[in-house]
Amino acid sequence: MVSRLLSKVSPPGPDGRIQGVTPESAGWKYVGFEAYQIKSGASLARDTGDNEVCLVLITGRASVTTGKASFPGIGGRMSLFSRELPWSVYVPPGDRFTLQAETDLEVAVCLAPAAGKFPARLIGPESVDLQKRGKGFNRRRVHNILTDNSEAESLLVVEVFTDEGNTSSYPSHKHDTDDPPRETYLEETYYHRFDPPQGWGMQRVYVDDRSLDECLPVYDHDVVLVPKGYHPVCPVAGYDNYYLNVMAGPVKLWKFTWEKDHAWINSDAYPRKREAHD
């Protein structure tokens, strides 16, 4: 039986959709997520309704138009694991977007409720904050697309690349308590990709009293839902991992709490020196 926290990839539908998570299907209030594989020359059009939208071009090139803006010929990351910085488009609620694929295209549609404070805009690679985090076997490359300070009302969007055998979203942390500025309540989805694509990894979602404690095997194009609790990731040896995070909640602020037992991984005590083994 598939966990309610795991959305398995589906064959592309008529519009190319391979993933679709709504607040209703997830059993929460804020985050929606969709992923599409669109053939060159095909298009995707939809109204944003009550949501703000961040279109993340995972691979490929496209032109995007909205009710008041046009962004021709954007994108160009043809191989995801080249780790180039992404191209994205922000679209406000009460608008409509049309995405025309100029090559075969993989695109994520990230959604969350908003009132319409900000206009549509292009988020080019020059606007993406690149960070390298961690040390030892806890290293990853982070592309911050929409952050606390970005012009968006609800959405936080980030890409993370993790090398084979490294942990990520670790030390374990949580953001399930509405107590800013100490901690903020944020729902979250993880859209996973692997290189080579037959790869896999594990993601655990758990809370302190273990009333929720699930270990989820994740494969290429799977989505993990994190309604609460800690949520570390680890790809197995031989396979690099990418995930696209979408977060949203009542306050657009990423404040989290480390799990006490593992917070020492952030200290100078890690990595420990090891004797050589035969």
C-alpha cells in the first residue's frame, strides 16, 4: 500500500501532467504542486485563480505569456544534472499563463493562495541565490528561487542537488509550529529526480513522539508530502539526487527547529576523524 505521503509519478496525461498535488488531495491548506512533460511545439495554458504560481523550467526552453507580460525564449538547462541555475516565472492570482514549449520541456507548477500584491515577472538565473551547504557526507548545492525576501505572498521555492550517499535536509529539522519568529508553519512538497534515472533514495517523515514515522522509498519524478515533522533525505550510492521544494503557510517565513539529537552535525565535532579500514 502506497503511503498517503507519497505521490507516485503517472504516465503523461493529454496535457503532459505527470504529478498533481492539491491542498484537497494532500489534506492541508496551502501548497499545490504539478509537474508536466511537454513535447516541443505543444503548450500549456491555465488560469491562476486564487493562487500565485511559480513556473520552474526544470529542463528545456519555452515562451511564457501572461495577461500583462511576455517572456519569450527563456530556459536552456537541457540536462538537469548539469546543475545550471534555473529559469522561472512568477504569475499572480487572477491571471492566466500560456507556456509554449520550444524544446521538449519539463516544468513544475508551484501554487499557493495569494491576494495579488505582485505582478508577473521573470526570475532568471541572475536572480537565483546559489549556496553550498554542509560538510563531510552532508553536503548539497542549493538554488534559492523564491525566498523570504522575494516578491511573492506565500510561496517559497528552492532546488537542491545532493551527491550520492550524502544526507540532505539534515540535520533533521521541522517547521510545523505556528510560532514566529521562533518557528513557522510551512507545508512542503519534495519533487525528486535521480541521475541515472533508475536511481532511488529514502526520505523519512517523523515527529518527536513517533506518532508519525514513515520511511519512504523515492524514485524518479516521485513527490513526498511533508505536512509536519522532520524530513531528511538520502540518495543511495551510485545516484545523485535533485529535489524541488515548495513551501507555503500562513506566514512567508522559513523558520525551523533542529532535532536536538542530531544538531551536533552542524558543529565542529563533525566530521569525526576515522581510522582507515581494510
